[in-house]
Amino acid sequence: MLVLLILLVMGISWWVGAALFVENPQLLSPVGAARPVATGALNVPDPSTGDKQILFGDLHVHTSYSLDAAIFDTPASKGTGYTTPTDACDFARYCSALDFWSINDHAEGIAPWQWAATKEAIRQCNQVSESAAPDMVSFLGWEWTQGASNPDPEKHYGHKNVIFRDVGEDQVPIRPIAASTESIWHTLGKAPAPLRGLALLIMGRLNMEGYQSLAAHLRSINETPDCGQADVRDLPIDCYESAETPTKLFQKLDQWGFDALVIPHGMAWGNANPIGADFNYQLDQHNEKYQSLLEIYSGHGNSEIYRDLGIAFPGDSVCPEPANGFTPCCWQAGEIIRQRCEGNGGEDCKDRGQRTREMYLDAMNGVAAISRGRSVVPDTHPDDWAQCDQLTASFQPAHDYQAKQSAQYMLTLGNKDKRYRPGFIGSSDNHTARAGTGYKEIERFYMTDTRDTGETVPAGNPASDQPVTPSAMAFFDKEDGANAFLYTGGLVAVHSQGRNREAIWDGLQRRAVYGTSGPRIGLWFDLVEADGETHSMGSEVATQSNPTFRVGATGSIRQKQGCPDYVYDAMGPERTQSLCRNECFNPSAEAFGIDRIEVVRVLPRNSAQETTADLIQDPWRVFDCSTQGSHCTAEFTDPQFIRRGREAAYYVRAIQEATETIHGDPFRCEYDARGQCVKTRFCIGIGKEDDCLSPAQHRAWSSPIYVRMAPGVRQVPGPGL
């Protein structure tokens, strides 16, 4: 009887996993009406030239063609349903009213039919408005995702979006290029049909409603053979192509010969980067032909700031003590056990806390080192861990922050022959086909990547005051505060000569770009020479004198409730509700105020012996704008530049007045009289109705202006920094 039962389970699992009679998800056509351009994103004339405008877009958008999104969209997680690039097109055009966007599903989980459907959807999206100044420009791309499954920081390269200028069949690759044949998403698809089916049955609790599309998706991956290695044009059409390093990716792009951008992103996000990840390890593989931009902010957090954090590394024998506002989780683990012990009247509480720290360090090995370490302490809630391993006192930081992946750190690296001088952008990294969700702080469950459904891991009663050895399933059995660090996402703004594909691409390549945290803040930043010549953000300038800069910022337009009539006319009430949640980009005639402008100066290192923190002045200058209303301007000069005699990078932050923001303060602290956070209240386990709003100051980050001394300039003796 047991054998028959096992055979029955295996047979049903095979049937479900094989998805023999399940069709691939249907790709519908986008809504066929163009958006009125005048009601789209905020277009602001450039005050320095008068012939440019600022266009807003999102260069990081996922649909359920990304296998992680397909899993998250099932009833076992968000239950929001399987989405396609057509949904992303309609959302970008009507809900968020973007000027441009790109599709970037993970190459590691895209089957050949999905890549073909993606190309067709992007072409159809562009065909809706084919004028010389279309309402929206759609770009084609994918994400090259080398995740944290490799715990070795020296072989970690992170996530990079690959985006192409053109969309014609003979202008884009036949296949997307993944990072590895061993990625978790590709491995899931390659699992045997009975295992895939069993996993789906467990996820659905034997109910397959809402899982058929995922079953077909996994089947398609399983049916796709690996390409092997050869010139890209000599490989089969329908195979899985991969490049394990950035260098190999760039080589394959060279073989295709198409105009492309490769944009690193999510760099400081600990969920996708191992402990100790360091961009310096991949600097020798940097290719400035492709890698000229950097996404510093997304719905997965802010990766701008560098701080010297005392994190614990796998293999450490001693847990660092808290310092400079940073508490390692190994230390907090000991504190949790010590406090529980004291509450129970124990006598060896201090020693027990120390033993817990040692066990935490011992558990930090392989993949998911932080989760394994935390599993040493049983029966915890995210608030027990407080702010450990997190970047505090900063704007919407990435979770489990990796500071040596931050934008500021990157600007210090290299030498005069090999540096990374990126333009800064923001985007959403949204996984529900919703591009540019930061136009309103609403509908947290739909407009962010949160998967918080209101269910929490129950704590023991009473909580144990003894540490435990983590189980083999420690990666899965530990809830943390990651959902509180998921935001609506940012935008990329381009100073463009026109609102067409060529003009937008030209602005991206020139680094005439900036990022915002979601609102459409206007920002200008120029170096002004003595003869009046200006060099805009993203420029590299050789100068014979101390540089003078001019900056201007305009607050974003306040939003009216609801959606404009043209949205309902084009999409109808049902799709407007399901896709836009009945809230669209809907500008009023009023703008938010600019509170201040901050200037950051970064000195790229001259030698590896220089201390990173000494090279970053943040803020270097601050200009109060609180009395200037919605528009603020400032000028400043660096009087030390010639005397210092070394390259410098300057960028500005325009910071808007505070507004209610989803996860505006992810910690939601209770403070003592000294302003110290004594208790966190992570917005977790409260259900999808609460938007977890708190005040935050949205901002825009300019691309840096990179300045060096012109040849022949006589350096005046002075301090090195």
C-alpha cells in the first residue's frame, strides 16, 4: 500500500510538473491609444541652454517572465497574478505616464518563447505612438543576474541590466545572456518534472488554481538546452546562453555589435550581495563602453552612502562591538539571549551571550550567512534584532547594507588609468510589471515588492534563553525585516534634446542624467568656466582654475487623487482598477518645496593606502532652500582644487520637503531622550491594507561632474586632501 501511495504521489507530481496540457500564458496587445503628451511626465526647459527638456523614465522593470516574480505572483505569496510585458507597457503609458522605460526580466529564467514575446510586446508598445515625438519610448533589455548564491566576494559581480538602443529583429540579440547555468532560477527550471510538480502542489496546498502559468514557465526552462560556448552568431537560436563574468558578457555584446548599456544596480543590497562584497574586485573587468551608468536607488533601497561599518565576516573569531551607530547582528544575538536569560533569573547570562556570539560566527558559512547566523537564536521577531547589520540615519537604505558596493565607495576606487566614472540614475526594480511606481505613495502591497500578507512567524512562548545550532533549513526558517526595506522605487531623468529614442539614448550615453527617489524633481548641475562655457552633470572636465558650479532644483508637482479621464477612456474602468489601482500620475498646478541642496565631494584615491572615509566629504556644502519655495538655486567654488592638485568628483542632492512615504522610516523607532533608537517597530505582519507611511524627504541625485587639472597647470603646495 505504501508503495502504491508513493507511486501515486510521484505520478500526480509528474503530471503537474510536466504541464502537458497547460498553454503558455497569453500575450495580449497593449492598449492602442497614445497618451496625450502634455499630460505625461514633467518636461522642464533647461535654464542653461533653453533647448533641452527633462524626461523621466524607468530602466528596471520586471514581469512574471522573471521566474522570481512568477513565484511571488502566485497565491502562495502575493497572489497578484501572472503579468507580461504588455501589462508593463500599459502601466508605464497610462498609470505612471513615463516618457521612456525598459523591460529587464531576469535572463536566468527566460525561455525562448518569452524572449520572442518580449520583443514583440516592446515593438507593439512603440507602435502605439510612432510620431517624431512619441508619448513614450520603450527599450528592450534583460537583467544579467549573478546573485549571492556564490558567497565568495572576490567572485561576486552582482546584478546588471542590459539595455539596447534599438528594437528591430536584426538590431537585438537572438537570445538573452544569463550570468550562469547554476543560478537558482535556472536550477529550479531544470529540476525533474516530479520535483517541480511536488513543489507546486505543496505551494498550492494541492490546489493548482493560480499556478498553471508558473508550471508552464518551469516546463519551458526545462525544455531549453544550454548553448555551450561559441561565437554568439554560431549558437542555436533556442538555447540558454550564459556569460559567467562581466568580461565574458562584454565580449558577447561586442560579438553582436549593437548599441547597448550595462547598468549595475542593487549594489549595497545585502539580499543580493554576499557579506564583504566589494566592487574593487571587479574593477579590472569594468568596460566604460557599456558600463557608463549606475543605478543608486530603486525599490530595493538606496545604495549611495559609504560608511566604515564594523560588520562580521564569515570566518571571524571575534564579534565586533557596536560602534558609530552600527551594531553587528552577531552582537545583537548575544544581547537577545543575555536579556532573556536575565529576565528568567539566570546566573550565567553574560557568558551565555558571549557563547551565542561565538555560535553565530560559527554558523556564518556558505550561502545565506546572515540567515544562518540569526537561526542560532530561536523564537525571534524582526524587532528583536533591532537595527543590527543595517545602515542607520540614512534615507531609505538597502537592507543588510554592504558599504563597499555603494556609489560613494566606487567613486574612490582605481587609478588614473582605470576608474569607474558613472552617471547616477534611479529606477524601480519592480516585479509586478509596474514601471515608475513612485508617482504616489499608495497601495504598498501592489506598488512595492513587499510580500507581507499579514502572516508572521509565531514566536515561542516563552522565548528560549538558550542558543541553538542552526538546522540545515536555516535559510528558510528565519523571518527578518527585509520587507520593511522595500520602497516604491525611483526614476531616471534625462536632459534630452528631444523626446525620441535617439535623443534619449544620446542623453543616457552622455551621462546627462540624474536619479530621483520617485517624485519628478527637476535638477540642473553645471560646471561654469570663466568664459561662460558650461559642462553639465556627467561631464569630465580638465580645468586650469578652481572650478565653479551652478545648481538649480525644482520640487515635484503635487498629485491629485485618481486618474485623468484619458486613462479611463483608453483602458476602461476594470483595467484601470486592476493595473493602476485607480491612482495614476495626475499632476496639479502646485509643486512641493525644496528644503536644501547638499553637495558631495569625493576624491578618487591616489594610492590603495588612503582611507576611504577620508576621501568622501558628505556633505561638503549645504544650501538652505527652505525660504525659496519650489525652486532653489546656488553657486559655489572649490577654492582648494588647484592647491590640492588631484582629481575630484562633485555631485549634488536636491532634497524636497518631507511627505508621507511608504517605509519612509523602515525602523519606525521609539527614541529615548538622547535621540537613540531604543525599540524598532518594523512594518511587518500587518497585512496588505496598511501602507506603512512615515515622513521622509524625497530627493534627486545628480550625476557627478569629474574634474581634473589641465596639463601644465602649476600646483600650489598644500595639503594632499
